[in-house]
Amino acid sequence: MVETTVPIIVDLGKKKRSALKSLKRGRGRLVDEVEQTIDEIREGLGQEAANKEIVPIVIVYRKKQKRSKGLGGILG
């Protein structure tokens, strides 16, 4: 029997570069936020989480801004 695990995705929202650097170093508010989320997940799983290790994977992304057409789109 194969047991599948559903990933839990937490969006931390837009953050400053300094906060992200602190997160990479294992310090700061974002680390606290990730740890708090893991604790909430453990509580939600109850006995099921007793013999499982929860490993956070943090992905940082930046939305690409849409390019404006400028005057070229208007004139021609």
C-alpha cells in the first residue's frame, strides 16, 4: 500500500529582502512564523504526527511584472 502525503503550502506574502536574508540564516520573524505554522500542523494532525517528521520547504519567488507596450503599441 502506497501512502501519499499532501503538501501544505503557506504563503508568507510579500517580504523585504532583509527579512528573507534572515530567514536563510535561520533567524528573524519569518523563521518564527514558519515554526508556528509547523506547530499548528502538528496539532491538527494529532496522533498521526507523533511518528512523523515535518520538514518545511520554503520557496521564495518574485512575480514578473507585465511589460507595458509603451508608445510603440499606440503608434503602430
